[in-house]
Amino acid sequence: MTDNGQPPKQLAEKYGGFEYMLRNALAEALANIPRHDWHPKISLHLQAFNIMMAEFPDISQLDDASSATEENSMWMEVLSKYLEHLVLEHPLVRIIGLGFGHQLVARAFGGKVVHDKHHAEFGITKFKLTNEGTGILSPFDHDTEWSLQQAHTDYVCDMPLPVEGDAWQSLGGNEKCPIQGLTLHYPTEAPPLPSSVKSSSYVAFDVEDIVTGASGPMPVRSAHVLTLQGHPEYNAAVMRDLLSHLRETGTLNETDYESALSSINEEQRNLDTAKILLAMLGMEPATAELDPVN
């Protein structure tokens, strides 16, 4: 993952950096994904790269930063070019953007991000899913609403431009933040074969089998890029401490602080979201209880 900043010192000392929060969220999701005995055993390895120190990874997951995406800082321009390079030249590399990462991906591909305190969201935030959002985030239950912890004063107000003719899709939105997530798809149900792109040996297919009832490609398997304004890596405890910090530093007034604080224990879909992120990378659940006959 690319580490585009660190949480406030008191949060980092208590919970670790963003990479630790994300690792914990994905590890919990991994432990809750049903798998057949014959499925490959998967272990989770997450390595953080500090973009502000000019470290760049081969596989990208973008997490939050304190810098606004409206700013034209050098590291942000370099990261935007790097994202373009990954998408166009290394199509088998999946890109996931969370929080600031959502904004940065949109900005890198021609979307508009603005700073507006009237569009700020803190605490549990609900938003309506588009048909695309339901298909990606809730392929089994077909939910039409989603909720995640959020903490942002910048927001994506215009969609990014198509990439080589392929349009971005919105996952959903609400009145304050009309674009809560984005996807850019491969032209097929799952990634192309490495031999066709000559850029990676990575293959992630779960092949459907009528006899075993194994999972075929979930809709998210066709996602090349997926972003969310919300934070599946934030739990209620993290959010409570973050809100306290934002009140102490004057980012939140007392009214907004109390309103956000009252929401943090409401239903949040962080576990479900983390499962979807893993499914995008090939960790799909078993869809039947049968295992192959020896």
C-alpha cells in the first residue's frame, strides 16, 4: 500500500499507522470468508511505502493523507503520474483507493476535487448505492444503502474522465458527497491473461465448477480500480479518538463533534467492505458446502 500520511500522533501510538489499521481490517475479513478445503490457503502480507519519502510500490492500495488533493504539491503530481502509469502500462495491478486515495485517483484521471466544509462528513455516513454500487459491494444481499466511517472536508464533485474509452462508474452518493466511490472495469469478467499484457505473472481466477459449486467471478473481480470515500479500516474506537483530536485542534466545533460522536456506534459495513476488497484480489467465498470427492 502507498502510505500518503500518518494519523495524529496519539492515534498512531495507540493503533499504529494506517497500514496497521488496514491490515487488521483485512485480517478480520480474511478470517470471516468461507472457503472450501481445496481452496488455496491464503496469508495476508501488507507492505507500506511512504510516498512523501519517494517510495513507490509495485502493487497499489492508497490510504488517507492530511494533504488536500486540491494542492499541487510535487509528491502528489508524481503520485498521479505513477497511477496513470500503473493503470495504462500494468493492467494486472489492482488499485484500491480509500479516503484520500479515492480523491487522489479521481484527480489523477481528470475528476474534480474541492475543499468545502459544507460537504464535510465525520462519523458513520450513509449513502445510496447505484446499481453499480449494489453489484460491487452487495452482490449477494443486493443492498441499496451502505454506511462507513468517514472523516473528510474535501470531496469529489465531478467524475474522472474515461480511460482509453472506458468510463468510470459511481458506486453511490448522498447530498453532501455525490460520488462516494468509483470503479474502472476490465473489459472482461476478470483480469486478462498475463500473456496478453506481458506485464505481470499474476493471475487471479476462481473458476466456476458445476459439480463443486465453487464461486465463479464475483462482479468485483472485473474491477481494475475501486475507490471509496469511507474508511473500512476505521472502527468506532479509532473514530472516537480521531473526533476528539479534531475537536481539540479546532477542525470540528462542539456541535459537529457531538453529532459525529453520536453516530460512530451505528451500523457500519467495514467488515463487508473489507471482504469485497479481498474478493477483488481473488479471495472469493465458497458458494456451496460441497467439496470435491477424493
